[in-house]
Amino acid sequence: MKPRFNIFTWNNIHAVLFCFLLVLYTVFPVRYPVIIAGGISFFYYWAVNFEALKAYKPFAGYANWITLLRLLLIFFTVTGMNQIPDFGIFFIGLTIFVLDGLDGLIARKFKQESEFGAYFDMETDAFFVCIFTIIIYEKGLAGYWIIIPGFMRYLYGFIIWVTGKKNDEEIKSKIGPLIAGLFFSAVLTPFILPEKYYLPVLVVSSALLMLSFLYSFIRIFKVRKPVS
């Protein structure tokens, strides 16, 4: 069965959707539209690739099930954030962070690397950051400014789509993954550290993340000199 939309198209629509959700959240700071829309988008991504995922044993492959577990843990955390103690949120977030490194290793070990898995992993990472910054904001641990780096991946994707660039043309800096890892870690600190310690970490890591995206954007649109 051929999916109605290919992976690149879904990725673009997903980014546009979350940019709309950012605007909506700015006007009506309620997390449930983000949760519901995110769930529908990820469900659709799996649904249109259902036939292709049958090629893996077990269905979808071990790595994608690990990524799916990470995604479910994100949904569990944000829906139960008022009942889960801060240390519990930190522990769940740490588990998600550790599993992020595991799914790639499993995919390579069992030779189950795929375009589907790469984008599923990347967008689950983006959703993790988005949701945890919302949790931080709604718990009063940081101001609204934390939402901006939380949605930065989607804003970046939206710009790429609007300007007609393709996803595979994205160019990241060499230290991009390191900065992303730093920010992923930083969004966990408010749940275990006093404000005087976690706030500088959030501010610095947010600034670095936004500079990293800006650098990637500039490199994409940098005028290349013709080869002589």
C-alpha cells in the first residue's frame, strides 16, 4: 500500500501543525491541544507506513518500538504531570533520554535502520523537548520564554518548508548534536535542582540551541561560490 503522503511531506505538515499549536498555546496556554494534535500526527505517521513496517521482524523493528515507548512515556508524563512528583518527572525524563541513545544502537545492531525510524526518532526528540518545556512553564519553574526553544525545531522546519527547501538539505553544525543533548539534559534540571542552579543552565542551553539553529539556517541559505 502506497501512503498518501511520503515521509518528507508528513515531516513538513508536522512542523506546520506545531507552529500553529505554538500560536494557539500563546493565546490559550492549555496543553491538551498540543497533546491531542501530537498524538493524532504520530498515529497517522505509523498508519500510512503500516504496510512498509511489516517488512521488519518483529513488526516495525526493535528500535522503533523503543522509540514508541519513549513517545508513550512523554504522553504519560504530560497527562499526569499534576499527579507525578517532580522527582518522578525527572526519572521518567531521564529514562526517555537514555532510551534515545539505545534505539539507534539497536537499529544498527539488527540492521533495521530506516528513513521511517530516523524521522520518527528525530520528531520524538523534538516532541520530548516541546512537552517538557510546557511542563516547566505550567509548573511555574520558568517563564514563557522557555517555550520558544521548546518549539524551535518546528519553527525551523516551518521556515524550511516555506522557503522551499527540502528536509534532506538541512545542514547542522558539527556541535549541533552536542548542543541538543545539553538542552535535553537541561530541561530535566528544574525537577531536581533549586532555581538558582537550574535557571542559568536553562538560559545558557536555550541560547546555544537557538544559535545552533540560526547557524544551520544561515548555512542553508549561504550563497555558494560557483566552482571554477
